[in-house]
Amino acid sequence: MPDSVTASSAPLEFIDLGAQRRRIGVRMDEAIRRVVDHGRYILGPEVTELERQLAEFCGAKHALSCANGTDALGLALMALGVKAGQGVIAPSFTFAATAEVIAWVGATPIFVDVLEDSFNIDPASFEAGIATAKRLGIEPVGVIPVDLFGQPAAYDEVLAIAKANGLWVLCDAAQSFGAAYKGRPVGTFGNMTTTSFFPAKPLGCYGDGGAIFLDDDDTTAVLKSLRVHGQGTDKYDNVRIGMNARLDTIQAAILLEKLAIFADEIAARDKVAARYGEALGDVVHVPQLAQGSTSVWAQYTVRLPAGRDRDAVAVRLKAAGIPTAVYYAKPLHLQTAYRDYPAAGNGLPVSERLAGEVLSLPMHPYLDEATQDRIVEAVRAAVA
Ligand SMILES: Cc1ncc(COP(=O)(O)O)c(C=O)c1O
């Protein structure tokens, strides 16, 4: 550290992956080494073991690993047989992958609004989205609720509306694997659930990775085939159009080591979030958990009070060595690639407002109390 930079002004990490490495780096290196030694880099034994442990962790009957969280969604839509002329409802305030995959399979994303407290799909807007699709002559077939920033969507309401309208439910849990809704773990809702193991996710690997969770045996068999080019029992007779979407064995080995400490890390994240909530609740809108929900705090995202200049706040925080991020500065229905797709009702005012107010603070399980206090003081000063 240069002399002029004191410990209290040195820039912090937004997500400190190095701290986790200091805890389990040796075990991780040994796990990687074991894969290099046995050489079964594709669908090796660690992949099978990871799938077993992931399913056990969340209580789904099947967990199928794949190359990333986007492919997980895409594979699920392919297995559901989604096609052109059909519409899939998705929140606009999410990462692009949620809607991108709908367009991949030739269907139409129908964007709906979110609730300002949870950042998750608004059940009333979901219903309006179904009506909008029908009015436009698009057959609504399913919905992709997203568990934004780590908190599960309002599954009771979403599942009831989907059921009443004959829609399937594909849960995008890229940010929420490890969380629970009314005592039930994410991974066990709807027809299927997908997640991402992108390095910055609460359970992240050292590259790209993802998984699909489901109970149905037949769909699992289809997904296994789709993941390897649509192969049949004879690997040279492909029985459907698929893709190459396997998780590397090395990533599975890394995830096994991380899964072993995941519950402990979730508890640590929860403590950080609780302290942030107590210390910042009077100066910014801190995230609210719905009764009975837990979060894995993929992001700790606050909303600045109306009228605050977010860029100026972020600049002040950066000067104090506190990195921040904006998820998401532009809702999907306003983005170039997506703006010609339909949106429910009369626009999506909550998504548009949130995009201008949100600011995510550093969050990871190894954020010690002194560092949190430094962040809290800096945020308080920056919004004053
Ligand atoms: C809500 C959401 N869905 C899907 C994805 C896609 O996951 P991946 O980056 O592993 O493809 C992400 C990743 O950031 C995400 O946040």
C-alpha cells in the first residue's frame, strides 16, 4: 500500500473473492488438481456428485448442471417446447438473459412491472401482461419470475395466477439459489428453476456455470439430451436439436468445495445485510424481505431518496474507496434490443423509477464489522 493511502481510505472490493480463497484456497487447488490428474474433463465424476449434492441441498428431485445460467434458461425453454407465436411473461427489471432466451426460441417476451419493495414481479402486472399478450394475438404460455438480488419472488401469487391461466412457471433463480420462501428452498417452485454459478453469484465457480432444478423424470431426460447436442441413446444418432451446454468437471470440483461452506456463507451474508439495514434505514430505502422469505443477498441494493443525484453519490463513495454498482440502469423494455416487444398495460412505471434510484453496495460473506462501519459512514456522508 503506498504511504499516502491509509487502511481506512484504501479502495475496497465490491465482492472480495480473495477472502474466500484465503479460507478454502488449498482445498480448492487440491480439488482442481484431482481433476487434472484423472483427466475426465467432460462430465467427469465431480459433475455427477455436484448434481447429487445440489439436488439434496435444495430438495429438488433432479439437479442438472450446465454451462451457465443463460443456457440453463434456454435449455428449459427448449424442453418446454416454446416456439414462435407464443408469449412468455418476464419482469423488465432484470438482467438481459431472462428475456434473451425467450427470443432465442422464437417466442415473444412480454414485459411486466415489479414491486418496489422486493424488486420482484408484480402479480397485478403479471395479470395485465397476460391480457396484453392475448389482445395482441400472442398465446401466453409461461412466465419467468426472477428472484432479484437474492430474494424469492411472491411464489404463492405467481403460481396461482399461472395455474388459473394454464401457464408454466420457470423460476430464474440465478441470484437466489440458497434462499427460501415460506420455509421452502428455491429450486422447488414451478415447473423448473434455473441458477447461475457466475463467479460473482453467491455460489459462484471460477468461470461460467449453471444448473436446472426439477422434479419431472421425463423432462430431466430431455434436458440431459439437449445439453449434449440432442443426443439419443446412440450418441451418433441425435434425436433432437440441442446445444453444447455442459458444465466443465473442473468447475464442478470447485463448486463442490464452495457448496461445503455455502450455508455458513449465507448466514454471514445475512448478518452483513442485517447490520446494513439497521445502520442505513433512516437515510436510504433499505431492501425489505417479505414475511417468511430469506435472501442470499446476491446484491445489497438500496434506493436513494427521490431527487438524490445517484451519480454524485456514487462519485463521493468512490472517492472514499467504496465501490458501488447500478443494477439495473435501464429496464429491458427500454433497451435497444428489446424495446419493440410488448409491455403490460400502460407502461412499467416502477421498473423505470427503480432504474434511476437503485445503488448496490459491497456485499460478500467476509465483510468484517469495521469495514461495514466504514461503508455505512461513507454512505451516510454521501447522501447527506
Ligand atoms: C437474473 C439473471 N438471470 C440469468 C442470468 C444468467 O446467468 P449467466 O451469467 O450464468 O449466464 C443472470 C446472471 O447474471 C441473472 O442475474
